[in-house]
Amino acid sequence: MKNFVFSTVIILAIAVSATFAQTRTPGVNQTQAKQEQRIHQGVRSGELTPREARALQQEQRTIERTKLMVKADGKVTKAERRMIKAEQKQASKDIWRLKHNRPRIVR
């Protein structure tokens, strides 16, 4: 009886850890953190206006919502990872574009 209970506990522990492993997104998290840093650096250096920074932050929130949505079912598939990565790639392009746009001269 003790062996049965012990083996059941072990099997449940493995199943739970496998479930958590399927929803992990370390690469996505790392990319998101770097993009946040780039946005903050752009604000500090004056490369981004407050309006541009708000737009970029909104884009980051959209990516975060997408990430939470795909994790909701307990598994992040390759297609879902590709979708998040595509959103992050577009966000990265947007950050670069807004940080490197020329200042407009108001006449």
C-alpha cells in the first residue's frame, strides 16, 4: 500500500512538472524584457517621444495578452510560439523605426 501511494505521488509530480514545462516561454520572456529596456532607453535618451513610447508600450501589452491567451490551455504549441515571435519581431522593427526617425521641424 505504501508503495502504491508513493508511486502515485511520483507520477502526479511528474505530470504536474510536464504541464508547467509545456507553458514555459523563456525565449519569449527574454525578448520581451530586452524590448522593454530598449523602449526605456529611448525615452531616457530622447530618441522616443512620450507618444511614441506609449504606442510601443501598448504593443508590448498586446504581446503579453497574446502570451497569456496561448498559455491558458496549458500548452504552448510551435505555431503559437511562431505567432508570438512574429509579433515580437514586428515590435522590434517598430522600436527601431521610432528610435531612428528624424525629428520633424515644425514651421
